[in-house]
Amino acid sequence: MAALSRLPFHTSSHPKPSSLLRLPASLPVRHLSFRCPTRLPSLSVSVSCSSLIEPDGGKLVDLVVEEPLRNSRKLECLGLPRVKLSRIDLQWVDVISEGWASPLTGFMRQSEFLQTLHFGALRLQDGSVVNMSVPIVLAIDDEAKGRIGDATRVGLFDPDDNPIAILNDIEIYKHPKEERIARTWGTTAPGLPYVEEAIRDSGNWLLGGDLEVLEPIKYNDGLDQYRLSPSSLREEFSRRNADAVFAFQLRNPVHNGHALLMTDTRRRLLEMGYKNPVLLLHPLGGFTKADDVPLSWRMRQHEKVLEDGVLDPETTVVSIFPSPMLYAGPTEVQWHAKARLNAGANFYIVGRDPAGMSHPVEKRDLYDADHGKKVLSMAPGLERLNILPFKVAAYDKTQGKMAFFDPSRPQDFLFISGTKMRALAKSKESPPDGFMCPGGWEVLVEYYDSLTPVDNGKVPEVVGA
Amino acid sequence: MAALSRLPFHTSSHPKPSSLLRLPASLPVRHLSFRCPTRLPSLSVSVSCSSLIEPDGGKLVDLVVEEPLRNSRKLECLGLPRVKLSRIDLQWVDVISEGWASPLTGFMRQSEFLQTLHFGALRLQDGSVVNMSVPIVLAIDDEAKGRIGDATRVGLFDPDDNPIAILNDIEIYKHPKEERIARTWGTTAPGLPYVEEAIRDSGNWLLGGDLEVLEPIKYNDGLDQYRLSPSSLREEFSRRNADAVFAFQLRNPVHNGHALLMTDTRRRLLEMGYKNPVLLLHPLGGFTKADDVPLSWRMRQHEKVLEDGVLDPETTVVSIFPSPMLYAGPTEVQWHAKARLNAGANFYIVGRDPAGMSHPVEKRDLYDADHGKKVLSMAPGLERLNILPFKVAAYDKTQGKMAFFDPSRPQDFLFISGTKMRALAKSKESPPDGFMCPGGWEVLVEYYDSLTPVDNGKVPEVVGA
């Protein structure tokens, strides 16, 4: 109640999202600190500091055709056999082309697909191993396969028939859907959001090959300015002279427990001797399930959190991670971590049941809540990444704020799950004072208010966090 | 017909199985060649030749308590909380204790279980990686968990309540059955033989720990003399002065196509410059599905094949691999190969659809026939093993014998699947002359003849090879 009573003071101005984050040098940004390494005083700000972790495979993949060649490539693309991309396919094109999946250079061929399913990793030609836990594949149906025939290249087109990319040196192989689902999710139960959206009705073939993307993927949703590529993020971290980058993956609103965790992580990194740890607050921007809070609302909420001073903009970079969400728990958390490593993060915060959800059929969580961090800490190819397990934060009734759970006085703590949080916001109730900054909470309430009740007069059911 | 007409000449004597294979030095053996490496003329025969491939982890695990300590350990065991083993559990105790799964020293703890499910490999303390694709775990129910309480050691007892082993430094963790099945088999369809037999109704907990086995596991089925441990096999290969060991996993009768493949492999190894390649003909001895030919009959059949001179006893070691069969295709073939590496094999022959079967529900093979060899060739921890893909052998009607398939004249070849073979033997029909040595075929006919027709007057249905 008290929290909500403060809302009016925070709703008067919705600053443009751009004030939130540090953009590449060409854009005006407020909080940038242009300190360069003292040992290299003459370096221009666009040079990466050598202290950033190396991307997988040693070099960031960048598959966007260079400006002078774009027109000719586009003409080529228009003359090739056509493959229509779904919305999620397009998100993967974005992901691959910017190098999040480095050293992957396109949709997986069979050898990469099989290694991903069986080993969660790819062996490179030099014998080294990089993590790759989720299949990044392009399904096509029998008709498309027939249309491609013996061609070695195809053109990829978006849902509105705009040419997007050329796929070179292609390989078509069977799409073993059941096996893919079982090995990725550890279940084949009906109702897995990504499976229902992108696999169940997809084609019986997979099309692998090397991508050449005609121009950077844009979503034109007012949020493209937040979509920094791994290489732009690396430039930003270097520009800030970060000597440690810690990434926080999220697809939910930020509450003060998260914030406590992030500020505490920074404190711990400083204690470890790092001089300038920078937080990458990295909301997932691709496909999410129907009852998750949509990206645009989440970005508004995150913005409020920085505005309200819950996180320090000086040491925080907010950007959008373009990947779709698989809800594949321990398998997916590796992907979330690996992609951030490619963007320069050498610390990764992992929580309880990362990328998990309720079992779609049985009354239990799909994954054991501890498996995610355990699997992540043992994952091949991620040995270089420092895994920071979440401390459990809960609402401390004695302090009236979020605090790390103290097992010696459990009665003082209140656990507010994502489900509970969303249920409260939906019914316009207030969480306990100090659970979330008022501005952020108001965005949530506004979001649920905006939902048009469906058929039965109820908004969509809210399920696990 | 012609093949069967020769049967009487080969049924008069059933030599004892022991004549088949090379046993440890204490037993009388006919075909042993005691050549020692010329550079080490003074070595005793029990010293391993350095040319054998190193076991995983550098050292073969041997978990059988040494003779002088057996009585005291047995007394200890009798005083510990008791866990009853199933027949399959006991096979795994055998497998682990002899070092087939080296460097595994007991039933998996959670960290090993998770690495197996997600990565098909275990990372050792020195950072090196060994292959481990199938979970080797011990399920217990709630009652057993309660009985164990806070104990750190338990006694393992066979189905007849005989003490078998002590499990030390135990760890109890949840048994995520659905996830285990999905990630191991790539399906959760009902009807997977191992799942139905050993997982579906098993306990909700897994019990990991380090094994101490009270004495070598014996089956007392007249075949124990064939059960050579990895270390005995290594001694045997060294004694024969093998400079290459190629393993052939099987759970079916040997026909002349297999034989052709094995003799051809030896020829190729000789061409590669090896002087003395030895074949490990290695029938699987643990759990198999109901319609597979039982081990005792298969051993009689293999015996005939050597007797009939189809394979050369001088360069062939026949032994039983004590593992249960999972029918887990590409996941399991890695286990089959890794275990043989531990037994000294540096070449592994892999066929079409290894460890595969029909989908238990859908009308198709469960696995793509090519995935097994592809996955095996990319498997972490098996880089040292040379993978030899099967050439396809079929019955060449123009030659009246099994030959490598010649794609330029497909009309001349007859493919006789395991299913077809078993159906013929069951109905006492003859395969084409030259398909299998007559003595071996007669054993098969005799086996199917021995089956008591069930309820409906039919013998059990024969399914995929």
C-alpha cells in the first residue's frame, strides 16, 4: 500500500528509453566514462581493452554484408530459391549474424546439430571446444525442399517477403523433432511454449548453411536503439574501462531483490580487487510465452528502476538480448551464459531454476531448481566464465525491504515469487513496501490494466516465474 | 537348403565353450601365441605391452576387495543399512567393478549423472575429459532412503540377499525419471525395453557412491569363463603381442556378412602396417529385450562360427561384455566403444544404426541409421579411438555368398535383416546358402524350436534387429 501511494511522484515523466543506456560513440550519451587504460593513453575509444574475455573461437562472428556489397548481394538473393522465415527464425538470424553464437556462422548443419544435442558443445578444427547447448536450426517443409532442389544457396525472406539473407553452401537433413525436443527439454510433454510455437508444426527438414545477412536486422518497435551487438557491447565496456563485466539475464521485471543481488555482486567484485566492474543488465528480447510481460513493458519497467536509482546507471549497461526464449532450463542457461561471454562478460549471475518453468502437464517444476547452476558450472567450453550463483533474496519483514535470506530467522522473511508478483500487479494490489521501486511497480500495474480480458472475462492465466 | 543339408556334420560334438577363447595364463589354452615384443625379450607374459591404448583416466579401475580383506569387509557389509539390487543393478556392479566404465568408481553421484545427461562426458580433476554417455545409477525407493537415514555407507545385496558390495561416501539425490529417459533415449514413448525393465517402476531417488565389491561377480550360468575383465583382456592381447585390437560389439548371431567385415578389417589393418591385429568379438551379456536371442544360445552360435573356420581363432578373442543393453542408439554406441577402449581396443567397428531399434510406438526406426557413427566419431573423450564404419555386406546372388554391396549392380544383392534372419530360423526355413555357417544356423533353429509357444500358440513377436 505504502509503495503504491508513492506512485504519482514517479509517473509524471516517461523518459525516452535512450536515456537508459550507453550507446555507441556516435550517439549522445550522458553517463559514459571515457577513461582509457592508463598504460595506453593514446588509444582511441573504439579499441577494445585487452582485459575483456575473448569470444568463443577467438573472433566475434559478424555476418552482415559490408555496405558497398549490399545492393549486389540483395540482387543475388532475389534470384535464389526462396525460403520464408518465421518471426522466430528471423530472431535467430539476428542472433547468429551478430556473433552471439560465435563461432557459429549460420544455421547448424547436421554435424553441429548432433553435437549440440548430444554434447552441448562443438569441437573446432583446432580441437578446442566451445559451448553450444541449444540447436539453432532452420526447419523447412517438403515443398521448400523440393523448390530448393540441387541449389547450393538459398535466399531467406522475412514474413513480409523482404529479402533478409543468403544461406550459402547449404545442407538439408532430416528434422528429428521428437529427438530434438526430448534431448533439448528433457521431456516431450505437450505444452512447451517454444515447441508449440516453433517446432511442433514446423517442416520435416533442417536447412543448414553459412549466413550472409543483407543488412543489420531491425525490429522497428521503438527499441532497436537498445539492441547492441556483442561487438558494440564490447566497445562500450572498453570505453568504460571495465575490468570485469557481470551479466544478468532476465525476462521478468526487476525487483529490489534482483537489484540487491546486482549491487552486492559489484561489491564482491570490488572486494576481489577489480577496479571497475560493469553490470550488463540484459533482458531477453525474442520470443517469450504468452503470460510473460512483453518486452516493451519490461523495458519501461527497467528504465524506472534505473531512474529511481535502484541501480547505478554509471556502472550499468542495459541492452536487449535478441534471442528467443526456449524455457529449456539447464540446457538453455548455458546458451544464455555463452552468448554473454561472447559479448564480453566474464562473470555470469545464475539464479534458482534459470530458464525454468512449470512442467506443462504435471504439477511440479519442469527442472530441479539446482540443476541449472550445477550444469552451468560443469559445462564444456565455459570453463573461462566465472559463474556467480544467486544468493536467495527475500522480503525481510523486520527491515521492510528485500534482503538476503537469513536461515537463522526464516520466520522474518517473505518469499514473493514471480507468479505472486504478477498476480498482485494483475489485481492492482501492492506488494510489501520496498519490494520494488514504485515507478517500476506502476508500469506493471499499467501493463496488466492494459490487457483486454479474453473470452471468459479473465486475463490470461499467470504461471510459474 | 544346401546350407542346412550340411548340418548333421556339425552337430555331433558341442565343444565346451572354453575351447573358444583365450583365457588367463592359469588355464590351458590351445591357440595362444606367446610371442613377446622383440625389444623386451625378458618380459614375463603378464606384463602389458605398452602398445595397448591407455584406459580412460590413465588407470583401469578395479573395485574388487583384495582377498585378505574380503571376510572383514563382508562382516562390515552385513552390519550396514541394506539396499537390494535388481538383476540389472548387479550387472552394473559387475561393469563398474571391473573397470569397463573407468575412471568411474561407483554408481554416479549427481554431478556425474548431470554431466552424463548433458554432455555425454565427465571432466576429471586434471581438466581432461572422458566419454560417459549412459547414466550408471542406482535407484532406490522412499523406504530404502528412510532406512539409510544419515548413514554414509550402505551394503548392497543381490536378489537372494547375498552381500555383494559396500557403497561408500554415499549421496542420495532425486531421480528425474522423465528427464533421464528423454535425454538418454531422445524419446519418452512407452515401450523402451530398458526403461520398462529398469526405470519406469524404479525408486524416486538415486544413490551414488564408491563401490567396494566383496568378490568378483559370478553368474554361475556356465559362461563365467567367458567373462574376461578389461584387465584380463589386456593381458591376453599383450600375450598375443597384438599391435592393434579391433572390437566388434554384438548382441545377435554372427552371419557371414559380419565375418566378412571382421576379416576384411583385419586385412585393412595389416595393409596399414600393423603386424598382428587381434579381433575382440564381444557379445553383450547383460539385459536384452525379450525377442533377442539369449546369451547362452548366442555363445553356442559364436562357438560354431569359430569351429567352422569362418573366423580365425588364432587372431580372435571371444569374450562376454557384462553390460545391460539400453537400445539407446547414438547415446549407447559411445558407451559400447568407450568400454572396449578400456579393455584395450584401439579400433572400433561401428555399423548401421548401432544399438538402435524400432520406435516403440511409431512405424519407423527410433534413430536415424547414420547418427550412431556420426555421433561416435565426434564424441568427446573418444578422440583416441579409431572408428571403423561398417561396410554394407549383403548376400551376392551371383557368388552365392555374403559380399560387400556393390552399388553398380544392386539387383544382384539380397539384404537379410536381423528380423528376417530370425523369422527364417523361427519357421525352420533356410537362409540362402552361404549366409551363415551351417553349424551356427542350426543353433538358431534349435533355439527357436526350444521356445514354448505362449498363450496364443505363437512364439514372441520378432522385432527390429
